[in-house]
Amino acid sequence: MALVTLLLTAPGWDGSHTHHAPASPPVTVLAAFRHLAVVAIAVAAGSALLRPLAGAPTPGCRNLTRMAAAVAAVSPVMAIGIGGALPPALAGMAVLTLALPPLLSRAAASAVAGALSTAALATYLATTLSAGSASGVRGVVDAAAVLLQGVAAAVWTGSAGHLATARAEDRDRTARRLLPAILAATAALTAATTARLANDGPPSSSAIWTAVLAADAILAAGCAAAVTVVWLRRSGRPMTRAPARSASTAVGLALTGFAGAALVAMPPPAVPPAPGVPFMDGIDAGGRLIPVLVAPARPGWNLVHVGADRAYVGAGRGRLTAAAARPGTGNIWAQVWLPAGRSRLWVKVMGTLKAVEVDTGPRDGGAPDLRGSDGPECASVALGRILAGAAGPLRSCPADRLTAADAAALRATVRFVAGRGAGTLGLVADSAPRSRQAATIVRAAARREHITVAAPGRARIPLMIVAGWGTAYGVVRDVGTGHTASQGTYLAPWLLNTSLLVPPAGQLLPLRFPTGDPAAVRYIAELSRRFPGEPASAAGYTAWLKTSREGPVRLYAASPLLVPGVPDHRHPTGAWLPHGSITAITSALAE
């Protein structure tokens, strides 16, 4: 039973079960050491905690506790040996577990030390596994439930250790003494699980929900069998032969422990995201975690961004539409209408269908409209905030207005073009407010420099693009393929986007930060880790930084590295320009 309990409980203590957690591949070896340390601490702490109930420890019990303490203490060292590290709190608890085996000789000291170790382990699990849960009462319930899971795990594993190592003639007495603790832990965990389901609703996965019901059924049967045995014993009613009595007790305890361990092992019920706040979830499909971004997560039309080549998305299981690629972006997108309040978004990818819990909040009309061509850029703002751990309601989009810093950068770029002797400047804009304001700024600066502004065509003139991602991608692609002539393609600062830099169009950008800045490198690394294949963007980077970059404007040239005759179909990821370089070609420009 001890082995079954340990094997069942270990997966439930991994931090990968938190809802809306970043999509990142698990480090399986390091996770195994983390599981090993937690299980070993639970065994040693449970054995010490239950020492007064179980009676004097047998040699087998002492050896089991020593072995568990040794395994716990060695786990941090083994983790360091593979180039990783256990969380400091867990590593500290693991080493301190070595103090428990010598205390088994004294019941009171052993119980106190076991209680402290159990409390520390339960607190660690509560702070780790409830991270990312909802705030307020719901968050308190989540933390309390995980806290009880830790205590119950120590009680069950400790009971299993004492029963497995008890002498044959003492096992019946030991089982009677331990039964109240096992039933109390089981009842407390059942109450916590019920409260959690009442708070958050059932898990979206039918398989998990079936497992919950099955575990509860086993739990009820085990409790009934154990309680019946105790009642018959205490009432003095005749029972069958002694072997049958022992078998009944063992079956009752085994069923109870098995069901409780199953409840501990299961991932916590999915906690819906904060109402009206964009969020990212993950779908386990095809052997990897597929990220899914929902923005603005408000009643009405929403953009759903899936980190895959093919997926189907919808507000109902039977109403799925295919997500598709959009110009100037990576991965695929879909527009889905969501009702006010809590609902489910269905996503099918790589043959796996999952319901994602959504809470759009009340209908107040304050959400931006992401259906247009600038929607993905706005969604990248939400993604940047999520990566930085600073998610909040999406109140506006970058394309809604032109910032003073970007306006100054555009004026400086026009002066640079004039200084190179250009008499005509091609200009591409679109209907977004930012683009219209930018076009006005460019035309005014061109007049001051005596430059004529014209539409792009076959003439080889400098070309400035102040449109959004979608329009800009079409123009850059046409320049790269020779359909549009250009003597240098000057992109607005917000067009720093990996997808727009890949086509060989002589792109130049006025930027206020070096693209190799350590902060930029960290942003790209985090983006690649949690949303693979997603192009890095100026909007996402600014949102991730939580502030705009201040500094002088310099022109940077993008130089993609392409092999002639071999098109590059790989997803851009891992750098601003993965297969090329972005280099400053000027000193600070006059603003």
C-alpha cells in the first residue's frame, strides 16, 4: 500500500498542474528529483508524526524512516549534479529531515518534529501549487485545499509505513490506532475537494471528472468497510475468523488510502482566469504543450491565438472554425464571439479537444476591438504583460494613437532621408488612427525638408511605411520580390516585428534601444520558451518591460541571411531576426 500511495501521490505534487500556467516543456529529470524529495519528506514526517498512535517503532519502521530521510537529503545534491536545483525551501526541508529518525525513540519529541515537518511540507505545497489561482475567497480555498492535501499525504504515507513494518501480532492493534487519523485526513480532504469544486466548478476534462467520481466511490466504499469493522469490534458483536477480521481491516484501510492518494494525485480543478483579463492557457497535444492566448477576454468578439500550424476554435463543441495565419504575424488566429461572464472556449489541436475556462466579466462596452488588421499587435501587448506576470484588462491598443516618442523618431528619419539627397519619399499608411497621425507627421516633415511625398511604385525612391503589421507585411513582401521598387524601406518604430524583417527589402528602423540589449534578449528568450514560434515585436517588448524605452534614436538595418533559391519557411523565433542581424548604422539622430 505504501508503494501505491507514493506512486499515486507524486504526480499531483508537481507544479505543472496550475491552471493558465505558462506553456513550457517539463524538465522531467529535475521534476523526478522534486517528486522524490517531496515523497521522502512525507514518509519521514508521517512516520514521526504518528509515532504516539502507532506505538514503539519496529526496526523496519526505523529503517524505512532513515531511508526516506537519506533519500530526501540526497535529492538536492542529485539535482545539482544534473545542472539544476530544487527550490530552496524544499531543499532545506529535505536536509532537515535527517533529524527525524533519531527522535522516533521519544514519542512526544517525534510527534512535535513530525508535526513541524508536515506543516512545513504542506505550506510549501500550498504556496507552490496554488500559485496563479484566483484571488480572494477562491484563492484562500485553493490554498487551504492544497494545505490539507499535504497533511493528508503525510498521514497516509506515515500510516502505510507503520502498517507495512508492524509485527504480525501487533498489526491489528496498530491499524485500530491509526484508523481515526486516516479517516480524519480523508474527511478533511474530501471536504476541501468539495469546497473547491463548488468554488471553481468541475474540471473541463471529462477524464479528470470521471477520475474524481471514481476516487470518491472508492473512498466511500473504503470508509464504509473500515467504519463497519470498527463498529463491530467495539460493539462486541461476533465476527468471523481472525484472518477474516484482519483482511477486512486491511481492505478498508487500503481502499481508503488508495482513494485518498488518488485525490491527492489529481491536478487541482481548473481555476478560471480573472474576469475580463487576457490570459494564456496550454493544451497537452502531440507530446508538447500548445499555448493558447485569448484577448481581450471581454464579452463579444475575441482573438484566439494558437501556437500551432493547424487548430479549430469555437464557443461550442460543435461550432468550431479553423484558425488561420494572418499577415505579419506567426502561428494562427481565430475570431470567436464569447458571452458575458463565465463560459468555455473549445480548442481542437492535433486531435485533442479541450474546453478552456473563460470569464469575460460583465458587458460594459469598454473593450478594444481586435477584429481588424491591428488586432494581433494588440494581442501581443496582452501576451507581453502575461510573460511579465503583470496581466491586466486590455483598455486600448497601440494603433489607437501615435506616441510623442514615435512621432519624433519619424521626423528624425525624414531628416536623415533628406540628408542623403532624396527628393521624393514614398509613403504607405492605412486607416488606423496611429497611421493617419503618422502620415500627417511625415508629410509635414517632408515639406520642411523640401521632399515630395508620393505613393510607392516602380520608381526607386526611399519608402517609408507607417501602417500596421498586415499592410506593412504586404509592402515589404512586394519589395522583397521586386514587385515594388525601393531605395531602402524605412519602417516605423512599431514595425519592429520578426515577421516584417525576414523578407529581404532593405529594412531600416528608427529605434531607441539596441536590439542586443540584455532586457530585449531576456524578453525574446521568455517569449520563445512560453509561446514557441511567436515573432518578437516592439509592442510585446514594451508591454513586457512595463515601460517605454528612453534614449536617442538611431537607425538600425536588418540584414536577413538567405540562401539563394532556398525559401525560408521556418517559424521565426529566438531573436529579432533569427537568420540575420540588426545593426546600428548611424549615431544618434537629431530630433
